[in-house]
Amino acid sequence: MDNSSATISEDIETLRRKAFQQLKPSCIAVSHNILTSRPNAQALTLALANLYSNLQSVSGLDPNVINNSLGEYVFFPLSHVFRQHQTLNDRALELGLQCLEVLIRTCWRLNIETELAKQFLVLITFVIGGAMPGVGTEVKKRSEETNLAGMRCLLALFESLGRTRKGALADVQYLPSVGHTVTTVLGVLFESTSSIDLQITALDAIAALLFRSVDEDDIIASFYPGLVSGLVKVIGLGKTTKRPYQALGGTVKLLTRIICRVLGDKQTSGLPSDESEVQSITEGLVETPKKNDDLKVHRTTAWLKATSLNTKTALENVLHLRTHPKLEVRKAVFELCRDLLEFCRNSLVDANAPLVESMIVFSGDEDDQDFARLAESTLHISAALNHNIKEAIQASLHGWIVALPRVMGGNDEGAKTRLITRLSASFKLLADMGLETDLLQDMLADNIRNSLIGANPSSTRTEITLQPIDDKRISLELLLVNKDHIGGGKVARFPDVVLGHRSQMGTVTSMKRLLALLGGSSETALTLAQRHIRESSRGGTPAGTRATSLWIAVQLLRGSLEASAEVDEFFDLEITSPSGLQQRATDELFSVSLSVLGDATEAATEDKPGSLDSMLQCLSLESLSLIAQAQKESFRGDLVDALYPVIHLLGASSREVQTHAIVALNNIAHFCAYPSAKDMLLDNVDYMVNAVALKLNTFDLSPQTPVVLGMMVKLAGANLVPYLDDMVVSIFSALDSFHGYEGLCEALFGVLGDIVEESAKAGEFSAITYVGEVDRGVGRKVKGRHLLTREEMLATLRHDADKERPRLEPLEEAEADGSAQGPFPREPWGSGKDNQKLKELSDDDENESSRPDDRVSKPTKSYELVQRITRLSQHYLTHDSPVLRTKLLRLVTTASPLLAGNEDEFLPLVNDIWPVVINRLFEDESHVVVAAADAVSQLTECCGGFMTSRINESWPSIKRGYIKAYKELEKERRIKSGSLGVYSPHFKKWDAFCRLLISVAANVPVSDEVVDEMCETVGAKNLIERDDMRRALGGVNADAVWLEIESWKFANGDSLGCRDLPILEGVAFVPVVFDSRC
């Protein structure tokens, strides 16, 4: 053992000699540069850098290599560097401080002498911060790198003192030096805003100085005012600060330790009452007073009271960090509040209110639920141990309730959200403790109502309407979003109408949470809900006030119902059924909501859309959805009263009301266990149809009625169509009576168009079939002309001659020889005159039984309804409104394929509507012409040969229309600027005529002259550019198309006549000549 120790000692001595040899040149170089009269800054910096590098390499081998002797040798040139700190640059001082830090952490890391430590303390402090205040020396501001090196030196020094003897600087004689150091470090900490390492090191240095090097309560108390004020200054008094969050958190934690150390109940429990007691105690313990003893604070009860008040003021400036965006800072403030409530319960009793408020804020933290639960449980424990904390919670809640209207009347949405969140958290705490009172609940509900009214400047108006929209027909996509189940089984949310601005989303969400918490707290909240429901139905009250009361009532009742639902999840007992008070509140809400919606329906009928508040309508829809959520399938019985008002508001002039109606309709269907809103409408179709038909029959026509009916058709689909036959009659009766009202006619025909479109989606029209194999299709495609070959011509002549030759069919062998048992004879035996008459009668019966009419299935009710709509629409195709004419032509286009399956019903209809449809083709409005061309194209496709004579008769007019459209298009093309291309009305008009000609050529067997004129009218250029036109006309008469194209090419020098003729032996090719005289 001794041998090994000796060997280690010899090795260390060897390393120490090598280290001395390595450090000696560097020390000499530093001494040489610093001891000159005018030191060279660059040379000195290089020498110090070399010395620091060597120190690092030497200390890295073994910390024991550098002993006190070697450390003093190295420190000698450094001491001269520090003496000239006012004239040297920051880089040289930084390297010198770094070298000193290495020395402190190696040779003086243990058993450092207190006097030497004091010298180092003064030296480093002077280098960083200059002389003590009042000396008169100008303080030079150091760089952050130099300050960081100095802070690291101080930290190493205080740690070394702590390892040597805890409280080594606790003597009174060191108070000036320690105070200067504290002031200097706090100044460096305050001035630094960017370097995180510097700020963290400075905080660690202060903590090491106070709690390891000093560690004496009275001395720490002497520095307490300066420490607290300095640290609060570091934190900053503004709402935001540029200081890194790591430094803020560290500062708050250091402040917590200092306050608990100085003002802790354990440290202040036995303080004397006055200064005389302190002096008597001191005189009994100390024989002679020491120097600087008057700098030491003598703590008394008076000192404690004054210090506590000042600390409370400082804490109020620190606690604003409870809303800091970084969780680390909020946790540091939470630890401050927790420790002060636990360890300074009596000494800081005046500061309990702000500390408890901060804990309440932390319990409502939305960013970290675990942190919020920790704060809540901590506050519960503290309240159980200290009754003052309960009173502080109640006082905080009362203060926030009083401040609510004032804050809600401002423009700071963040402040509103924070206040409401604090109200929710404090009320929840009191509810959990059983300390909530009816007075607080009533006061809270009233102030919420007043604050919401104050937040909406328009709340005091008699009428409030939300943003209107021009198009009263909402899109089907918006209505049928997730029609089977909203969001895959989830309930859709209603858009906010109270505080509905985007910037107020956080505020209204917090307010909803607060009201739901209040509603689920006790039965008293239901009484408040009833009171607000009655206020919302009170006549003469401003609409905004009524809407606010209704919104509060809905949120309170929602909270009560959600609380009951949570109980129902765990218990299935009769006692969990809705209470009588809850049921009465629900019934009152249902009655008020239906009253509001009924008044809205009547106001719309009287053409006064602004007579009722749209916000009230939206909230009434929310109320119906909430009641349906509570009653579930039991609400189906109330659909008789509630369903039509909801459907009626689908045609409201406000987009918000429309959206609410959509969400309410889908949510009610979901809560009532319907697969979709479509199934709910079909289940109540009799009531819905009767309600709309009653309005139509009594000519009680509001702008919403057609929209409601159209939305019913779109929701329910084709299954609703068979129930609408009487309603279609009522619609046409209304059209006959009000045909001069353009908007009404357009809306009603829009409904008829919806009926036809939904019928087209059903597919039941394809069920109209014919018995047998009789070919009754008038819509046969026109086959192109084909030149027969010699073999084909002979085969055709032979077939025709053979078909006309009479001949006897041979009897079967079994019938010829009578050896087989043949079928029963179909004709009577013999050849008499009577038998001939019987045969004629039998043939007549067979012909009569084989009539096609008897083999056609009877049209369905939907077919008859669409046919009636199409037939009656012809009388309105001459209406003055171009929009209405366009809708009717599109209706004809949609209905034609549906009706074409039954020729006996469809062809007479086409004969009736044809004159008025074809005349629309020659109007001036482009969109009417396009719709008419599409309708005629559809008729030609469905009727085929039936349209031959009509097309031949109308061809001159069609030709003129095509030429006119093409000229207008060419004129537009010549104008280079302002042309819309394929989106222009002239192009769409010409393109519609082209589609019409293509449909005629493909489906109608017109005369050859008409086909030739089609080719000539279209022109070779368009035939070349449009493949569909060339294929359609070429399928009818390819020669005419070829001739037209080649004639145009010949005129432009690009025809077969201008090309080189092919050469073939024995064949002579003749040039093709196009003569315009032919």
C-alpha cells in the first residue's frame, strides 16, 4: 500500500515538473509583455491565450498536478494583468479570468484560505464591475464574453468556499465586499439580454454566494431588499420581455429561495418585538462590537411587517409571468406560489390573495392538463390546511365577477378569455369544496348577461339581422354533408352567433365552458336558466337582449344535461332520470323556441324579413337540437310541431340562419336515431307535404315556401315524388294566378325542375318495358349511305324476289304420314265456308291480342307527374323572363330521356311542345338559345325518325340561326382584345348549334338536300377542325363531306387536282377538277 502511494506521489511530482516546464515559458511571456511601460495588446493577448491553452492541457491530465506553489507561480503574471484592467482590452481580461478559473478549480478547489478568497472576490469584482459605488472611478462596461468569464470565476470561487467551509463569508467584516459583488452580479445580469449562458451563470453565482459562502440569515436579510428589487428588475415590469425564458425561470426560482430563506415562518417565528431586545441579546453574546456591525440587519417584528409589505409589492410585479407562453416559466411561478403559501403562510399573509389568484390561473391552464391538475390539487391541499386560502378564493371569484362587464366591454380579447378562464377555474374549485353559494351563482349569471350585452353594441337595437345573402337557394352539397351520419357519428357544431367574430372565438369558447360548469353545479342553475328563458320571451325587450338571455339559458341547460349524462353512464337507475325542474326548463325552452320560429315564418310570409332577430332564430334552432339531444327518440313525437319551422328556415335570407337550419336538421335526425335527414323527412312526409300544400292552396306564398319544397325534394330524393301530384297541381294554380311575378315563377319552376332532376336519379323510368320482341324504338340511329357492290346488289335482288314468291311450307314428316302423335289442331277440319269464317275470326283475335298497346306496362305515378310538368311548362316558355325560359328549356332537356321510353305517351307530348321549343332557338339571349339548342338536340335523340318532317320544315330557320351565330363568333374573334375564347357567349351559342346539327345528323333521317346544305353551311374549315361534326355528317353522307372539304382545299391550292398524280402500270389517272358551275 505504501509502495503504491509512493509511486503515485512520484508520478504526480514528475507530472508537476513537466507542467512547470510547460507553463514556465508562457508565464515568462505574459510577464514580459505586461511589465513593460506600454504593453503590446496583441502580443499580450497571444501570450495569455498560450498560457490558457497550456493550463487546460495540464489540468486535463490530473487536477492534483497544479498545487498551491505552481498556482502562485502562474498567478503572479496574472495579478499584474488584473492590476491594469482599466487599460487592457476585453479579450486579454477574458483570457486572464479564464486562466484564474482553471487555477481556482485545480489548486484552490479545496482548503482555500478565506483571506485569499476575499482577495479573489474583490479582484474579480473590480475587474468586472469596477470600484465600489461612491469611489469616483468611472466604470467601464465589459463585453459579455468577459463578464461570462468573470461569472464563471466567481461561481468556481464560491463553490470552492462551500467545499472548504460553509458560510466562510458570513463574518460581518466581509459585508462590504459581498455587497459589492452582489450589486455587480445583479448589474451584469440585468444588462445582459442575449447571452443565456451569462445569465444562468450569474444566477448560479448569486445562489452559491448566498447559500454556500454566506449562509447566515441576518446577512442575507441585509442584502434582501437589493436582491429582491434587482431580481424583479431583471424579470421586467412589462407584459413582454426579450429575456430568454430559461433566465426568467431561473430568476423566479432564485427569488423563491431567497424569500423562503428570509421570510419563512420557521425563520421569523421567534423574532423580537423591538430593537432593544435585539441589542440586549447581542450584548450578552458579543463582548465587543465588530467593524461593520452596523451594516448587519437586526430582524424584528416591525422589520418583518415592513419587509412583507414590500415583498407583496414586488411579487405583484413577478406574478404577471403566470401567463407567460412558456410552460417552464409558468412552472417556476407556480413553485413560487406553492412554496410561499406553504413556508410563508404567516409572514406573507397579506400576499395570499395574489398568490391564490395565480394558483387559480394555473389550475385553468389549457396548454398542459397535467400541470393544471397539479395546481388544482395543490390548491385543494393548501385550502384544507389554511382557511384563509378559501376566503381568498371566494374573494378572487367575487372580484372577477365584478370586473367581468368592464373587461368584456373592452377590445382586448386575450384579457376577456383569461378572465373567463379564471372565473371557470375558481368556480370549479369552490364547487368541489362545497363553498359555492346561490348569491354568487346569481351574481355570476347576471354579470355574464350584462357583459355579453355590453360586448355587442347592437344588442340594444329592436331588430338585429345577420348578414343577408342574395341567393336564397343554398347548395345541395352544403345541405347534404355527411347526410348518413354527421362526421361519422359525431354531432355537428353550430357556428357562434353570440360574439361570432373570428377574433372572439376564444372568448366565446371560454364563456360556454363557464356557463356549462355553472349549469352542472346545482339545481339553482336550472332556476337561473328558467329565468333567462322567460326573459328571452318577454315582448318589448330589445332583440339583442332577448338573444343573449336565450343563449345563456341554452348553455346553462346544456351543462345540466351533460352533468346528468355523465351520471347516466355509470348508473342505470330511475333516480338518474331528468329531474322535474330540468324537465320544466326543457319544456319552457321548447315552447319559446317554437314561438320564435313560428313568428319567423309569419314574418317571412308578410315579407318583413327584418322584423325578427336572426340571432334569435339561430338560437332557437340550437335549442331544438339540444332538446332532441336530451330526449333522443322520444323527440320524434314533437317533430310534428318542430320539423316544418326548421325546414322553412332553409330558405331564410341570412346565411347564418341557413347554416343553423342545416346543422339543426342533421343533428335532430341523428339524435332521433334516423339514418339520415332524408329518412326523417320521408317518415314525416305526409305532414310536411300537407303543410306546404296548405300554403300553396291558400296562396300564402312566402319567398321561403318554394325553397323549402325544393330542399325537401333534394333531401328526400325520388321517393318523395309520388306524393307530390296534388302539389304540382297547386303549383300550377299558383302560377296561373301569379304569372306576372317573375321571381315567384322562377322559384316555383325551380322546384318543378328539382322534381324532374330527382326523378331522373331514381332509375324507375327504365322499368317501362314492352312485352315481346317488337321493335318500337323511334330513336334508331341513322345508318350511313353505302354503295352496294355487285355481289351485295345480286343478293339483295334475290332476297326481295324470293320474299315475294308464294310457296307452300312442307308438312312435317310426322304430320304427313300420321304415324306420330302431333299437337292439337289449331284450325277446324274441312274446307267449308263456315270453317273459313272461323279462321278469319281467329286471325282477328290474334291480331287484336298482339297489339303493342296491351303489352306496354302502365306508366308509374312519377312518370305521369313528370309528363304533366313537361306538358304544362310549354305555356310559360313565352314568359318575359329569360331566366325562366332557360329553366323551362333545361327542364324539357332533363325530362325527355325519362319520358322517351313510352312512345304512345311521349310522342304526342313532343308534338305539343315542339312549336314553342323550336321558336326559342331564334331569340336574342344567348343563354336561352343554348338551352333551346340542347332541348332540341335531346328531342331529336329521343324521337329519331319522328322528328324528320319537323326538322325538314324548320331547317331554313335553323340554318339562318347557325349562320348568325357563326358570324357573331367570327366578328368577336377579329377583335383581339376582350375576347373570352371558349367562355364567351357567342362561342357557347355557336357550339350549341353545332351540337344540334350533330344530333340531327346522327338521329334524324333527313333528306339528302338537307344533309348537303348542312355540309355547305358548316363549311369545310369547321368540318376539319371539329371531328365530332365530321364524323356525324360523314356517317350520313361521306361523299358530301369529302366533296365539301376537297372543294375548299382546291380553292386554297391544296387539293388532289394540284398534287402529283400516282403512277401505276396499265392505269391512267385523271386530275380531279372542281368546277363551281357544276
